[in-house]
Amino acid sequence: MRTFALAVALLVIAGGAAWSADSTDPEPTSGDATKMLGDWELAGIQARGKGIDLPLPVDQLKMVLTFQKGGKLSGSTMGQQQKGTWKIDPKKSPRHLDMNMGGGGGAGVGIYKIEKGQLIIGANQAQNNRPKDFDSADMTMTFTRKKK
């Protein structure tokens, strides 16, 4: 679990731990897609509802996800850049988020919610096993809008 948590938290450093999804329809078309566009900075990580120890404080990781139109995604951690794709299904409950940051990360899926100016993403250790809800997710990452 600890290895997975670290891999997800640093997903763009090595490009090896990432979510991926079928990108046949990468263009999100919902109101949520519009809300997600832009830069999101990592504010916190929890594993099964508890904070986890990372090699650096979250603010020093400088992890940013940038959601762009056309299903394009970029991510950076400590200046290391990765490009990928994203796709959501806001009609599902909980809402589905699929991301592919490249680097051979294998198949994987997650859930998301946007509330109070935060983007919250949940994932399980088995990357192809979407969590049923946030309480059962192995990992929860909270992002806030990056200040310009």
C-alpha cells in the first residue's frame, strides 16, 4: 500500500504509475468538464482516510495537474513534466475519472468530485478496480486551484 501511495503521489516523476483509460472519446462534454479545466495543485493525500508519509511535504512536491480541452492532460511534479489524456463520466455515481499519463502505467480508473473549490480524486491500489465510493478508496488526493 505504501509503495502504491508513493507511486500515485509522484505519478509524473517516473511516468510509470498512472491511470489509463480507453481514449476513444477523450472530449468531456459536461459542466464538470468545464469546471475541471485549468491547473490543479496537490493539497493533500490520504490512504484509507489517514495522512501518509511522503519523502517531502506536499507543498514541496509541487504536483500540478492541468486539464485542457480536447481531453488533453499534463502533469508535473518538482518540474518533471508528463503529458496524457483524461475522460470523465459525470452521469455515474460516484463520478468516473480516467487518466492516462503515458509511460506504460497499465489500465486503471478512479472517481472524482468537485466541491468547495477542490477536486478530489479517489483510486484503489489495483489500478483497474474503480472504488465504489470515497470511503472505500485506497487513496484520496485533494487538489485546489493553482494560484497564479
